[in-house]
Amino acid sequence: MVDPLTSVVTLLQPKMAYSKIVTGAGRWGVRGEFDDAPLFCCVVLEGRMRYMVDESPLIVEAGDFLLIPSMSKFSVSSFDVPADHEWQTEPALLENGEHRNGLLSVDADVRTLVGFCHLTSPDSALLLTLLPKLVHIRGDLRLSALVQLVIDESRSQRPAREVVLERLLEVLLIEALRSSNNAGTSPGLLRGLADIRLANAIRCIHENPEQPWTVALLAKASALSRSTFFERFSTALGVTPMDYLLSWRMALARNFLEQKKSIAEVAALVGYSSSSTFTVAFTRHTGMPPGQYSKSRLLAAVADKVDAVS
């Protein structure tokens, strides 16, 4: 049986770029933008603070885990709302390697471990639409145990501390995505998988993308009426069933093309009756024909090898 979450995460190809301890003291605020919209995760070790996510305030506190799969803009502040002049663009780097927001000369009242993942898949933008915009988890026993390990390791001075912290963050990321039943999530794949009826339809799509799925057939797999299924699916995942199916087929198609499969093979694998109908769909969805896409990815791979050698 194909696990939809595993298949999406595998295609995303996440790589932990770096992690760091960030502390805060007094009233402070930090906001800015990322150029490459990384996957962001944060473990709150001590204190509490405010995030602004999609123009909505979110309060996080010690023991919480926060995951934002596509973070381009960010805004975070002390629990006490800062004045305009107390905002900054980035934290200060301390002598001990930690990063500090707010006052430098006093003990920190907020302590966090943040991690940034780069998504190396060329389909990352597409695949991220299948995940929720935000996962905020509190009170999950398994995740709490992992958070405690992170807290203990962050306070220690044991050898290979940074390496261990990085690995723990990766495990936290996976566990957070698996803990969707206990998480307050925005519309996306996790919310859909938490619904037993919808999960059946999602698994059908992932196990057999080549099948000629219709809303009626997927509704039948979910043991729901067509109208109820359509509304329930669209509300939970934020996209219609057919849009989800198309997104997944296109993600698989790009992956198959990178494996140097022929256009005819790829068309059959993702449910198209002919190469021409697949080419039209792929071009409309990605902005270039599949043959051109294959050539562009090959040239990019060659360029990466040249850069690595030089």
C-alpha cells in the first residue's frame, strides 16, 4: 500500500540546511523575507512569543512545535507587542554561537531551536500545495518526548551537539507531519488523511494514478455521495479532487522524466491515453513541453556537476 504522505515527502527531497538556537529578551520583533521560501520548523524551548502567519497572530509557548512548509515572509515577536522602533531585520550573533533578538545584556526569557530545510525537488512549489500552510502541535505525547530530547541536547555541551540537533530536527519534522490527527492544520494533505473516508480516495490516487479517476469513482471509494465527497474533499485539502489528481500526476510526470523515461511511458504511467494529450496537459500545467523539460533538467544536472568539480 502506497502511503500518500511518504510519497509526497520523498518527492520533495528535503535537506536540512541549518539549525540554530535563537533567544529573545525584553520586547523585540523580527520580520523579513526569504529568497527561496524554505521549509521552516521551530521548537520552543522556553518562554512564549508571537508569530504572524497569513496575517493571523499565533501564540507559541514552551513545548510547542511549529512547521511552516513554505515560508517566504516571516514576522515573529516577543509576547509583549513591541513598539515600532523595537523591530529588527535579523537577530544579533552572540559569542557563544546563539542568536539574540531584543536586549543583549540580560538573560533570555525566550529560547527556541529553529531549523531550515531546502527542498531540492524541482516540483517543490507544486508539492507544497499538497501540504498545509501551517502545522502547530501542542500536547502530542510522542512529539513532546522528541521535543524534550531537543531541549536536553540544546542545553548540553556534549560532542557532536550540532549534528545531533540537526538529526533530531529532521525526526521532529517527520513526526509532526505524521501527527496530523492531533494538530490544528490548515487545508492540505494532512487534513485530508485525517479523514478516514477521504484518506481512501487519496490512497487510490497515489496507488493508481494511471486509472481514469472521476469524482464519482473517488466518491464511491470513500463511501460518500458525489456531492458530499466533492465538498468534503475540497474543504479539507483546499483543492478539488480533480485538481489534486492533476497536481499529483504532474509531480510524478516530472519525476519520471528526470528518470529518462520516454514521453509515451510517462503518459501511460500517469493516466493519459496518448502522448499528445499528456503533452498538452503537461505544457499547460508547467509552462513547457515534456521534451523541453527533460532537456532543461539534463542541462541543469550537467551544470551542477561542473560546479561541483570546479
